Amino acid sequence: MLLTIGDFIGRFHPLLVHLPIGILLLAILLHFLSRKEQYQLIKPAVRIALFWGMCSAIASAVSGFLLSKAAEYEEPVLSRHQWLGIATAAVALLAWGLHKINNRHLQWVLPLLVLLIVITGHLGGSLTHGSDYLTRSFSTTTGDAVEERQTLIPDVQQAVVYTDIIQPMLQAKCYSCHGTTKQKGKLRLDGPDFILQGGKSGNTIVLGKTEESELIKRIQLAHDNKKHMPPKEKPQLTKHEIALLQWWISNGADFKKKVADLPQPERIKPVLAALQNGKKKEEIELSNIPEMPVEKADEVVINRLKEMGVSIVPVSQKSNYLSANFVAVDSITRENIELLLPLSKQLIWLKLGNTPCTDSAIAAIGKLTNLTRLSLENTAITDKGLLPMKEFDQLQYLNVSGTKITAKGLSQLTGLTQLRNLFIYKGQVSASEFGMLRTSFPKAVIDTGGYRLAMLESDTTIVKVPK
């Protein structure tokens, strides 16, 4: 019980640690100002600020000590930060006492206190964000610079998969929590031996098996899940970075092989090409905003839809193309959908997911042929509701997860040659039908529950549903 209480108190350290920094620095500033005749009246405030700065420094040191027992940080840096934090609290106590008795040595103690605050704060930042936190923006091997370096590989086929592609990705998105200075969950990802060793939760990667690799499982959890990695407040891996990780692991996670040595399914070829030709990854994501400009939509129609509770917004700045979201509409009828028809030129994204939408309501959707994204997840739509969508030759994204739509129903849409993302998890499609869908939609990434289907040499795959 005592350990649990200590751990609870320790978790307040990130909050408490900022108080002594601000209060003590303010007290020091006030002290030196009060030595001038025109600021004599602020002398009482100095002692008050020193007192509360000293109290918060002690509270911060105690909570930091308790946190160090539960967290996993690099010991040398942690030890220096811890002892300098204790020293800061002790010198703050000394400064308050000297000011109270008006001792002349206070003028030498306060500069020492400033120095301790700066060094201790820097070490704390290094523990939390990495030792290169201050200089990272000037580095060519982290953050956005890594992204840029990956897109400029001269000959991607001759690049070493781990060294040139996977390691920079992990460095940019994972090292701050699983690197040399900090190892959450006793996991390090800054070297092949550490990756293979795994962490407290088990195997980081299982060679050749993405569905059993803890790294992939954590990445694909919902962002609000406390086990999702990276934490939601940190930069996330892009879809293409995840695809590269899955491709590398499914092919044995070799640390020395070159790109040319590994099988390259169709879905990974454009991602690899982007690493060489200089395009940003975002440029090869869904290109679902048409390049052709379109006139502004009728405001009367938009306002009428908004009065019903439909959210109508531009898909991007300085664009007349629109997105419509019906999630706040209590009931959806065919008449509701028909109100969208005057916007057929401008409407390219339609979100009907998690609404009471039915086959009869969606029957009028067939005239919205400019749609590039359509979300129907968790609705009452069946195979019959897909019939009007056979002419959606611009559709690139379709989500029918959690519906009664079957593989037979989806086979009606094989003419959708632009389809790139198809979501079918928690639906009526069985595992034995995944291969058939992969053949029907060769250019699409099919999400069956967080695991993208990897094309192997045998052109088949087995997907295991996570327990």
C-alpha cells in the first residue's frame, strides 16, 4: 500500500517541478530589485516568494524521488538530476533562512541557486525528452529531418532496410521513450539487440509475424488507449511508416538485408518509391481532393442542411470542395440524402457512419459521383445499399466496418478502380474470404481489424484476430 501511495505522489512531480522554477526565479529577481531605493517596498514580497519557492522545491524533490522508484530512466542522468534537485531544495531553504535574518551572504547564495535551477531543469528535460532535446531542431537525424532524409535515398533498392529506413523512423518517433536515456516498460529500441530482447510486455517483434509482434499491436491500438504507442500527445507514425514496419517484420525483420533482397508487394512499392523520388509521404496518401477547381456551393442548400444538424465544411483551406457529416442527425431518410444532390459537384467526402442510415435512405446516393471518401461504418446498410455506388469511379476510401455487408456484396464494386482503402472489420466478411477481396481490389489496403493484409510470394495470407 505504501508503495502504491508513493507511486501516486510521484506522479505529481511533472506538475510540481515547474513551481519552484518560476517562484524562486521571481524571488531572486525581486531581491535584486529591492536593493534599489525606488523598489524598497517589495522587500516583504521577497521573503514570501522565497518561502513558497523553498516549499515547492522540497515537494518537487520528494515527489521526484518517489517517481524515480517507479519510472525507468537512464541511471547516470537520473542520479545527477535527483541529487541536484535535492541540492536545489536545500539551497532554497538556506536562501530563505539567510533572507529572514538579513544575512549579507545571501547575495552569493542566490546566483548559486539560479545555476542549480538551470542545470537541474536541463537534466530533467533530458530525461523526459532526450539528451538532444535542445539541439534536436538543428539535427539532421531526428524529427522532420529524418522524414526528409528518408525521402532522399538515392537508390532505395540498394538501401539497407533497417539502417536506412526503419532505424530513422524509430529514432524520430520512439527513442524519446525507448532510447538511451529512458526505457518505458523496460524497452529499448535504439539497437538490434535491444529490439530483439523485448520489454516487460513481451516480444517487441516476432520475426515474420506482424500479428504477434507487440510493437505492431501497440501502434494499432486506438489513440485514446493508454497502451497505444507512441502516446497520443507525441508525433504519430504515419500509415506508410506503419506499412514499412509491417513489411519489414513480415519478411523476417533482418537487420542487414537491402530493400532489393525482400519481396515487394504492390502496396509497398509506392511507399518505397517515395523514399527515393523526394515526394513527401503525405503526397502519396489518398489523393482525394481533385485538382480541378470547382465553383462555390449554394449557401441556401448548405444552410438548410446545417439546420438539420448536418456538418458541412470545406475539406481544406481555400477549397470549394466539401465534406458532409450526418453523425448528429437523429434520423436519416432518402429525402435527407436528396438534399445533398445540389452539392454533387462540390461534395467529395460523406460521413454517414454511426448513424441510423438504412438501404432505403441511401438509395439516392448514386448521383453523388464525385465522392472520394464514404464512411458507412456501424450503420444498417446491407449489400443492397451498395448497388447505387457501382458508378463511384472516384471513390478511394470506403468504410463498411460493423455492417451486414458481405464479401458477395462488395464484389459488386470491383469496378471501383480508384479504391485504395477498404475497411471491413467487425462485419460479415469471413477470414476465408479475405483473399478473394484482395484479388478483387488489388490496389486497396484492406483493413480487417487493425491488420493490413500483406501480400506474400504465395499471394495469400493468414490473419489472426487478436484475443
